[in-house]
Amino acid sequence: MRYLALFLALSLAWLWPVPARLTSRVAGDQGDPILNTWILWWNAQALPFTERWWSPPIFYPLPDTLALSEHLFGIAVFTTPLQLAGLNAIGAYNVALILSCWLSGFCAFLLGRRLTGSALAGAIAGVAFAFAPYRAGQLSHLQVLTAQWMPVALLAMHAYLDERRARWLALFGVAWLLQALSNGYFMLFFPVLIGAWLLWFVRWKSDPRPGLVLAGSFVLCSVLLLPSLLKYRAVHADLGLGRQWGEMMLFSADPGAFLRMTYILTFWPAVTTKTQEDLLFPGITAVALVIIAALAFTRWSALRQAVSNRSPLLFYTLATMLMWWLALGPAPEAQPLQAITRPYTGLALLPGFNGLRAPARFAMLGALTLSIAGALAFRRLTVPRPRWRVATAVVVFAGLFVDGWVDAIPLAAPIGRYPLPPAHDATVLELPIEDPVVGATAMFRMIQHGRPTVNGYSGHTPPHHGIMSTALHRGDPSAILHFAEARPLIVVVNARFDEDRWFEGFVGSLPGVQSHGATAAGHVFLLPAQPRRRAGPAGPVLRPVQITYAEREYVVLDLGAPKIVRTLSVPLRTHFGRLHPRMEVETSLDGATWTQAWLDWTGGAAIAGALENPRDVPFRIQLPDVEARYLRVHPAPGWLVRDLSIHAAR
């Protein structure tokens, strides 16, 4: 118990002043910490893994929006009871943050103590892992910091191999499930380390049974993850989501990343990086311990004996090198031969890995294996010199302190609540919609006002959200009016991000909009419910007998004879940015006299199409069942005409 208390005290000190502002501030910034605060809050509002749970009221009205980010259920196991007991969302998030540090240290201590037989060496492992410099660089990513279940799983595997008792299998299964349900990255990354562990420690020729039992337990427990994984797969497939190779390259490490430090480390200089994932400095103390101990393996006979004896020190040293190697990410597409030197390239081809953006997060597994290797190295170096053990430990702890101690943790305050118009059935939209801080804080404010929000912030951006952002910057009012169909829409223009007050003027000019004054967040407007646009079902396709192109992107479609036309449709897919902001359709019976049948902005119809079919994004122009032989569309670039379909009334 004293070590449990010790790591709690160290964690509170390392995270200070978070404990002093437990219910009012979050560590880091107003992006991912606020997102994770909201996700943990939502876990307490709906029964997990139900349809309601998967479909929180963000990115309204898109369903299954929780699958756009990590669901954090493994963390919510602890935070949901706290919230149900009365702790607010920020307090629950901060408790989870403290737990991630506290339990990571204590669980690494337990693993280190078991492998070394020394509480002192175990404490070195715990301090090295809980306060690793890499963790300071990931302060905004609670799910990455929640790595405490990996040392528990490894402890259970070692214990089962030694004792063959079922309780260790149960502990292994629970730890694996909690880790997998806490972090999607580690759900895929940790099995790599588990597989390497099984290959190294199990004597497959002479005694394969414990390895088979452990592998079987892993597979059986993983079956429980399948429903969640299949849900993610289905949602991402429907929305056409995935990670591009270049995106994975951007969030991969390079060898220089292991020398880059975050700005909050007290004793090391800050380094400017391309992304937050490029801060992989491991410290020097544990590395130095391992290098010194590794000198014993310079003789071939000693190395052969270490391999024969399944040396834990050699394994955790080699595992650290492997985790760092995988953190370098895949080979560039233009240089496929680099796949030989970048093993992550093969992993990136496996199911699930194509949805991961940051291979550099393998560094957290490297931080764990390095901490255990450091503890084993300390034990190896001090066993022949017991009188020097305490003095050496003091030097090691001092080195770990220099490596990982941080300045006062930066705190961020969520933007507070604001008064809303008394329209309880309204949806809320905050502008500018594409700003991540606006999206995250709009979700956070939903905790207070309880209304659905068009905004959202997640690991993926749904297609309709990107279309809306483009349309708004074009000054397209249909992008907002679409969300006011059949129910009122509250629009908040954040003054902080609207310095020239363009959005305020744009929203204020919408027909029928009501101004409700300025608040601390910005100007608040209420757009009354708009009539719902009704469209009859499209009938058979009408194929033009002739297509004539004219200047200024005019095109005339000749149907060959007068026919009733109801709909023009084209799949936009990812091409909304190439579509003109406004389009016009004219009709004629004789090709000489033309009547305007449709003139409107394109954003609202494109958003409707993206919500109906996110992959194809059908853009439909609804005509009033007009009789025509000729249709003149403007502007109609060639790519649009090639995919354009004309439909009769049904």
C-alpha cells in the first residue's frame, strides 16, 4: 500500500496544478481534452453499445457519430460512476488523467518488482514509465496516457508462465480488454508486443502449452471486441473514411524525433516540431542503464546464453528497439523499397491499421519496455555490488527526475455557457464551423443546454461537415437554412474567431433571422423553422439525344421530345469544391423560348445528399414537374455533365 500511496503522491505533484482545479480546468488545450471530456460525459448519458450511445447529438443529424472518435469505454468504466455520483464532466476527466499517471506507475512497479525481485528496481520501472518525457508530450491525449493496463497484462503473462494458475489468465484477459477499450491505437499496437513476448518467452518446442493457453485466452477475450470493431468498420465504410498514406507519414516519427522534447519539460530545451506526435525523447537515464548493462552481452557466448535462457533484460531491450522502429511509420509511397527498413509498412496493410493516423504512438509501448529494461539493468548492475545499490538508486532516481519532470501543467478553461433563446426544440450551430476549438467547445456547451448541435470535433470529419464549411465561406445561405428545416436553429457566431465580423453580418442577413444580442461567446441568432422541402420520388431516367456545349459553361440537353422532368441528379463524391456556388436550370419546348425552372445556391442540396449517401453525395435539383424538350443548365462544367442524370416524374 505504501507504494500505491507513493505513486499517487508523485502523480499529484507531477500533474500540479490539475488537482487544485479538479472541476474547472483541463490540462493542455481546448481541443482534444475537451473532446475527451465530452466523450466521457456522453458515456454516462446512454447505455453503452446501444444505438442511442452510438448516436450522440453531434454533427446533427448524422447517426453513429461516436464512431468518428474513440469511445473511451475502458476509461468510462471508472468515470461514469463518478459522474452518476455527482462529479461534473471536467472533474471526471481529471480523475481519469490522474489515474492514468498513478496506475501506470504503480502497475509498472508491480511488473518490475516481479521480474527483478526487488522493490527498488520496481520503483525505478514505475517512475520511468509514469513520468516518461514522452508522456509530457501527450498531455492532451488522455487515451494515449491511459496505458496502465499493458504492464498489468505483461505481469499476468509472466506470472502464468511461472505458476500456470487460472487467476493470472483472468487478470490478463481483463487487463487486455480494459486497455483495448481505452485506446484504439493500443488495441492494435499492443498485440504486436504480446506476439513478440510469446515468441520469446514460451518454449514452443519443449513446452508449448502455456503459450497456446495465453494465445487462446487473448483470442477468446478479443471476441468481445468484435461488435465494437464491426460498428466502426461499417460506419467508416458508409462514410468513406480512412487515412491516406501521406497522413500516416506526417504523423510518423523520424530518427530525430527521439531528440525532440516538449516545451513543458523543466530541464530540457523545447524544440519546434511539425506535429505533437514528433516528440519522442525517451530521456537518458533508462537508456544509459540499458546500454551499460548491455555491455555484458558483447561476448558471443554471453549473448547465446541470454537467448537460451530467455533473458527478460534482452527481450525488453530488443522490444524497445522494435517499438521505436515501428514508430517510424510506413515507407513513403514513392519509395516502396523502404518497406524493408520500415516494418510498419506491413502493419499498415492489415485491417484496422488503415484507420490509424499516428504510428509514432508506438513510442508509448517503447516507454513501457524501456522502463522495464531499465529496472532489469539496474538489478543486473547492482547485484554484484549490494553496498552501492542505494547510492546507485539515488543517482538513477535523480536522473529520471531530470528526464521527466515538468513545469506547472498548462490549464485550459472550457468556454462557459451562454443564454439561449427559449426554443427548446432548436438545434444549435456555432460558427465558424471548421475551427476545432469551436467544435470542441460547442460539444462541451451541449452538456449544459442539452440541444443537438450541428458542430462536432472528432478524429474524422464527416462529408456533410466539410461541404457546409466550404458553402459558408462562399456566402451560401442554403447551407444554414437546410438545418432550420422543420425545427428552429440557434446560431452563435464566436467573436473570437470572427474578427472582421463577416459571419455576424452574413447570419444577420438571413431572411427571418432574429438577433438575441451578444454574449461572452459571441452574437446569438435564432432562425425560425423553415418549410421542409418536399420532393417526389424520381422516376425513370431520361436520356438526352443531343448535348450542346456553349460558352461560359452553358449546356443544352435535348430530350428529343417534350417530357415531364422532375429531377436532375449528379453524384458529387468529393467534388463539391468544384461545383459552382449557384446554378440555374431553364426549360424550353422549342429551343427558342426559355423559362427559368430553378435558380438557387448549391450548398443545401449538397449537404442533403451527403447526409443521405456520404460516399456518393447525390446532388439533386428538384424541378416542379415541368414539361420540356430542352434543358439549359448553367454553369455546367464537363465533369458534371458526364455524370448528370435526368429523371421523369414517377
